[in-house]
Amino acid sequence: MLLMYLSFCDGTIQQQKQSVAFVCSQFNPGGAEFTTSQLLNLLQTNFSTYLIVNENETIWFKVPEQTQILRLNSSNVSAQLLSFQSIFNIQKFIFVESWNISILRSSIHLQQDQVYFLSTLPLLTVFQSSINQSSENEIFKQQLFTFKNISKVICTTKQDAALWSQFSANAVYIPTPLNNKLKRISQNDLEPNVIVIGTMDQFQRRTNLAVDSFYQIQKKINAKLFLVGSGANGMKSALLELAKIYKMEQKVKILDFYENIELFYEQGAVLLSCGEYGQMKTRQQAKEYGMPVVSYKKPAEFNQEGEIIVDNEDQMAEETVKLLTDFEYRRTAVENGYKAVEDINNDLITYNWIQILNGQEIEQTLPKVTKKELMERIKEVDLDIFTLFEFMEEE
């Protein structure tokens, strides 16, 4: 059937509030989905909120009881969104990390001032994903033209908002909400648990490198490695086999996503981030909880403030061991992490979202990104893009 939805909280449509729908084609464990669940909580006082997902998707994160969940089936997405808009009087649609071209095209049938795009991954991630799907640049063109028809692209880093603005997109920066305000009172009584949280794969996240690094770590200290999240293409089995090759299967735990994921942030001693991109929300949460973050060096648009940056798995092992054995070094790393997130304010985030959704501008200064700098960043992730600049505004 065309329209499928779950039961309403009270069986009525609240007309006194403007209605906002977050469109997530999937709601698997991930930073974008977790950010969406947080925004639904922050915005529910000021808006009637909806979550639109595919019909068979599991809702992994908690959403407010007041949020109505609507389901899309595999038929015409545009028609279904227009139907939802009419029946539920939805004024604003926020497309969350919807890189799927068919989903993006459906936004064209909505009025421009009704469409927003929440981008929690850096711009170059979009291009990398597109290259993996197609050797042609046509998919870039379709995405960029679609974004020009969207009233706002809301980015979670200033650098990424600056990059989007180079493609004539109306980009704005609003950070992801904080999840935790409680700082750890003590740091020296933690078990030496090394944590990796997020999708497991060997391309974007490069989870296998965390296992390689841990092989060096466990030689020097009696630690455990927890890999927590969803796996792709048999990656969990491959990681388990890798741990067996290293003869450390008793020290490596590979776990599915946990609804109470906070336990790992509370009890973890060090977070490893090995991917070329992504895991921004995971790294932010670790800093909030007072867990030091050791990360591979990433392209310039990644915000890695308060993290220990390394160039290879040997350095990652060395820094992790130092964090687990040198309390003063650890204390400094924790304090740097706290400082990196101390300016993030949920009240200000809520206010900025309300302003944007009400058609108002927010005052902010984005860093200047020249075409030369953009090309340098493209080279950092080894992309072959030869038609991008025709979409950029002339300086």
C-alpha cells in the first residue's frame, strides 16, 4: 500500500506547531542516525516531528514518543513524500545523509524552501562513495545539481560547510548535539579496554588496522579490544579470523551494536579511529566521556581537535600503550578532549536549528576555501575528479 505508518501518540495531528520530517532511508547504527535521534529530542518542543524511513528498517535509536514514524515502501518515493506532506501537513523535510540519487531526486518535487539536507559526513566522502559506485562523473553532477535545489545544506563542521558553499550550495554550520555532560571523576582505575565503535569495514573505516595495531599493544600490556557495531560483507568473520591468526582471539571481542552504547564510552580507556573519514560522532562522544582518542591523520576537513594523531598502526599502538601506562600523559589527553567539545552547547544548537527551519539566517563566519585548497584536499584522498570546478562559483 502507498501509505504505511505506525500508531500516533494521540491519534491527532498537532496543527499549532510547524511540522518537520527527517527522511532517513535507513536507520542503522551510525552517526547520522544517532544525530537524528538527538535532534528529534531537541526539536520536539517547538515542532511536530516525524521520522520517515523505509518500511522494513529497524529503529535502532530511541526517538521521542511524540515523534510519528512513517514508512516508505519501494514504489514511487516522490509520490509518497507528497502524500505524507498533504496528509500530515508537513512543512519541512530534512534529508539525512541520503546519497541515494532516487531519494535526492524526490526532493525536487517539493518546494525549495521546504527542503533541507543534513550532512554529517565530509563532502569528499560523498565523492569517494560515488566513485566506488561509478567510474563516471555523472553521479557527481546529479548530486550537485540536486543540492542547488535544496534550501540549506546543514553541515556538522565549519570546514565542510565552507566546501559545500564552493559548489553554490547554501551551506550552514551547526555542530552535532552533545550527548553527555558528566566528566569522569577518576581516570586511573579504568580497565585497559581499547574500543572501536562504528561500522566495520576495510575501506572507509579500515577496522582491520585496529586489529593490526592491537597486536602490538597486547604484547606490551594486558589489554582487551572491543569492536562494536554493524559489519559489512562478512567483515566481522574476517576480523575474527585475523584475531585468530594473531593468536589473540581471547583478547578481541567483536560485538553487535548495543542500544546502551554509552557503556562502552563509560568503561573504555582509549578509542581508536582508523578510517579515512567518518566516525565524527563517535570521536566527539569519546571526548565528552573523557576517553582519549587516537586517530589516523585524515584530510583537512575533519575536525580532529583534542585527538592524538598518528600516521600508521605502529604509532597508534605506541600512543595507546602510553595512554594506558602514563597517567600524566593520559590526563593531558583527556583535558584536551574536554576542551575540544566544551564550546558545543545544545541550547545554541536548538536555537540555530529553529532559526534555520523558520527561514532565518544565523550569524557565522566560515573559513575561506580556495579552489587550490580544495584540489589539495581532493588529492589527499586520492580522488580523480576532473569536472567538479565547473559547478563552483567564480572567485
